[in-house]
Amino acid sequence: MRIAVLRHESGYSDYLAELLDGWGLRFHESVDAAGIPALDPAEAPVLIVPAGARDEAVAAYANRGGVVIAFLPTGALATAAGWNVVTGKAGGPFRLRMLVPAAGIAGENLPVVGPAAACEPAKGVRVLACLYYPNRYEGETAGITEAVHGRGRILAFAFDLPRCIWYLRQGDPARAEWIPPIDTCARPPHMAADPGEGNFGWIPFADMLSRFLVDLVRAGLGVPAPMLSHLPG
């Protein structure tokens, strides 16, 4: 029993592996696109697909009974996920409003930074969370969806979750030389991603986002999955 992470040149496939390791899900492996047709959902029940990956074999894997977790899917994968219309969602940061129970969240809406999409799910596609603009009534769209595909399922995120967590924890590279009006030079604290209006200092939102991903993976495995910790060496 293992978790498959599709290798992609974006580099976030390695970061996804780090997120799984951090929560104790160490039984994962990296696979190339050429290896997807050979994936057996009975041995590798979950396949995680980074943003930008385009491979029709991913939908075929779900059709065979696998659970696909995809970020910003496009093309055939977006169609298989039940997204009828997909457009870029500009003007972030955004907020994620959960429609299903999530560990550690008691009604809080989590900040989302980085690229996002506005999608129109087809009839029968379940919406797990919505994306909206803070302090704006209009503009809410589906943020995370779940669709049955053949004998499997496709869970699709309308934003790049690993990149979002990366920015929230380590800063936004686009702000590397940014100087706010109150300062005269670039400083490391200025690189922090802008989550938008609101005080989020007391909410470990990056951990909550990564824990939600981990719980989706564990549910997709279909069997009890222990979250293991270890000591170095």
C-alpha cells in the first residue's frame, strides 16, 4: 500500500512529498507520467497530481478505481473532474470556505495565495469548499470538488495547494525586492505572502491546509493509515 506522487518539473512534487513526510505519511513514491498506466489502484490507491501536469493516463487511473487529487487541473483531467468551464481567477488573495468538516477548523475561512481558477462544476459534482474574495459579496466559486469517474474519484483543487503553503510558510518570491511605503529598503520580513485583510496571526492556516490534504489522502486509501513519527537515525 503506497501513495503515488506524479513527478513534475514544477518542483512541487518534491514539496508534496515533504508535506506527507511532515505528517507521518512516509509510504509514498514518486512516479513519472510513463508509469501511470502501470499503477494498480489496489496497491497505490491515491495519485497526487501537481499543477501543470497534463496526462490523459491520470483520468484512466481514476477510471480503474484510483483516487486522484489534482491541483489546478486542465484539459482532459479538468473535464474528467467535472469542470465544465475553467478560467483564471485574478485579484487574490482569496479565502477558502469549507463545506465539509476539517480537522482544526471551527468555522474559520483560510487564506489562499498564489494562482487560482474559477470553475463551473457539472451537475452531480460535489463541492467540498468554496473560494471567495475577502470583504466582497460577489465572486465566490468552487474551490475544491469531488467527482466520481468510472470506479474511482477525482478531487480537484481550484488553487495550487502546495505552492500556497510554500508561500504562506516561506514567503512569496515575487516580493523579494519589494519595499513597502513605510520602509526604505528590502528586508526578509517583506517577503511574507500577503494573506489580505484580517488578523490571521493566531490561526496556523498553513498547517490546516496541509492537514486537510493529508486527511483527503488517508480517506482515499480506504484502509487505516497510521501517521508515523520518527527520531533522526
